[in-house]
Amino acid sequence: MWSFRYVPIFAFLAAVAACDGTLTGIGRVPRPPEPPLPAAPVETVDPENPASAKPASAATEEISAQHLLVMYQGSKSAARAIKRSKDEARMRASEALDAIKRGQDFDKVVSAYTDEPGGAARRGALGRFSRDKMVKAFSDAAFALQVGEISPVVESPFGFHVIRRLE
């Protein structure tokens, strides 16, 4: 019933079943584990108002803002040329805010007061950003503003900011 001509076929099939995917099986490097998939978006619903369902990705909301930054010696990323103290920087930022409150154009005040490299040329525009793209103190202040509103002086590791929310 069994013939010797089937033995090579069975040997071949057994070898294929034991194959590790390489021609020789020598020097095979195991693959690193796959990174976990991100969590699926979840909708949050107010039990009082089921129509208020918003995806959890609403936490990654983006806004647009512009700002001026007054740096001091020792603040993060401050140029060597900046020699003012922290108190002097806070006073300069307050001066800028007072000028804006008196009705001076925000763009002109940014050009006159900001220490941010390239900030004067782009009038302090930051474009669109999410909360996690900025340092916490800056994000908290910017996201708390209404569109068109101007912040008080905000301290961050980079210095003192005055922020205007654009959208």
C-alpha cells in the first residue's frame, strides 16, 4: 500500500512544517515585539444631555495664538546677549501688556518687546498647536483665553509671555 515514492514527499512536507522562514535557519534574528496600538477613541456623554457626545480626541483640540516673550539671563534658550534679571524681564513684560491695554497694536508691541528669535518678524504668530505642544504654564494660559482675549503676564521656563488667542 505505501510505496517508497511517497517518502520523499512526506520528508519534504515535514521539513517545510519545521522551517523557520529562512533558507538555512542559521543566524536568524528574532523580531522585536510590535508596539501596542493606540487606544480607540471613546465618546464621552453627559447623562443629562446625550446629544453632547464628543470624541475623547476633543482633548487634542488645537488653537491659534500669538505672543511676545521677554527673556532674562538664565531663562531657557536665552541668548547670551540677554543680561536683564528676572525682575527686569517681568517689568518689561508688564510694560508691554500695559501698552496693549492702552490700545497700541499687538503686532507693534510684539515687534518692540519680544526676545523670541524670529518672533518680531512673524509678529509672535505661533500657528495652530495642541495643548501638549507647549510648556504647561503657557498652554494653561492660552487655552483658558477666549478668542481675541489677551492674557496677563505668564511665566514659563523661557521667560515672561503676553498671549493673544486668535482662534
